[in-house]
Amino acid sequence: MRFLALSSGGAIPPRGSGDGKRGATDFSGSRSGAVTFKGAAPPSGASQRPAIFKAAYTCAGLGVVGDLLAQTITRNASTKAGQDKSAAGDAKKKSSGAKSNAGDSPDPGYDLLRTARQMAYNFVFYGPAQHFWYAALASRFPTAAGASLAANLPPFMWKVFLNQAVLGPVVVATFFGWSMTLTGRAREYPQKMRDDAFPALRRGWAFWVPAASINFALVPLKAQVLYMSCCSIVWNYILSTAAAGGSRQGATQGKKK
């Protein structure tokens, strides 16, 4: 006679099967009456490679979108500020009879090397790190599919807390180090961390805590992966803006000197 024991549990986002089942344990008897135990084999390194690669290239694509979004917003804000300044200058020149110089400031365009740095970081480190991190959280704090909100609330709160208290600081610190090393400013890394790390984390906390809460409480299970992927674009925007902030400040200070 054979019995099948299932360990239930789940994580947000849900697994592809959507039923919360994580594996099986097989008990079988022999003619001599002995019982043999066959546990579900843990996933091997080879079987995890497609999932790791998928996490890597998905995260890299989201990084590209997030960085281009950050650059677009920054360029639009700079263009608007330049136009306002130019209009004010033109008004003064018209009153004095001087010629207008509107449109003299060139558009710097997109920094594609910056986008490539973000994409490479997400592909090499952030995507694979998320794969193992969320698997560890799901194993340590499982949530039961179909369980009540009260039953799933404690593991969910632990996941949100550890994500912001552990993964967030690690990502900010490594991304700043990655960006500054590749731009030849590794010596400025300690100052960069002192100036910009906590503001970036604070923006991340302000965004991810409510975003994760909405995901858990309101978003249907089938749409949670898409929802969190869209949220990741905003986080990549925050990282890109924070990493680029120091270089812009340095350039401004250099011009003043």
C-alpha cells in the first residue's frame, strides 16, 4: 500500500502550478514487510539553471526600463528648468535690447553606458540573488494557499521586514560599489554611501512596504508576478537615480570651482 504525503506551502509570487504544493514523499512496502522511504529529491544545480537564467535576464530587462525611465524623467526636468531660465533671461534681454540665446544649451542625450551598467548588474548579481533569496524566504516562512489572512499574515510580515532590512541594504551597497568602480570613482564609494545610501533605502521602504501589502491583500494570485515585476521598474528607477546623483553633484561642484 502506498501513501502520499504532501507538504503544503507557498510564497508570493505563486509557483507555476498555483496549488501551493511543494513536493511529495513516497512510502512503499516490500514483500518482507519492510517499509522504504523515498523523499522528493532536492533540485539539482542543473535543474535550477533555467530558473536562475530567467531571473537574471528578466531582472536585466527591468533594469534597462527603470534606468531609461530615470534618465527620461531627469532630462525632462532639466529641459523644463532650462526653458524657464532661458525665458527669464530672454525677458531681461528684451527689456535691455539684447539678442536672445534661447536653445543654445545642447541636449546631452541618453547615457547608454549607464544603462548597460544597470543591466549588467541586474543580470550578474541582482537577478540570481533574488532567485535564491526568495526561495530561502519561502522555505523559512511558508504561506498556505487558500488560508485566511490572519494565518498568512505573520510569515508575510517577516518576508516584508527581512526584504527591507537585509536585501535592500545589500542591493544598495553593491550597486553603488558596482557603478562607482566601473566609472573609475571607487575611492569616492565611502562618501557615496554616507551621502546617498540611506535616502535610497528610505525611498525603497516608502515604496515597497505598501506595494507588497497591496500585492498580498488585493492582487489575484495569477497577477502577482506581473504586478511585482512592474513594481521592480520603480525600484530600478530609484536605484538608478540614487547612483547617478553623486556624479551629477560632483560635476556641478567642479563647474563651480
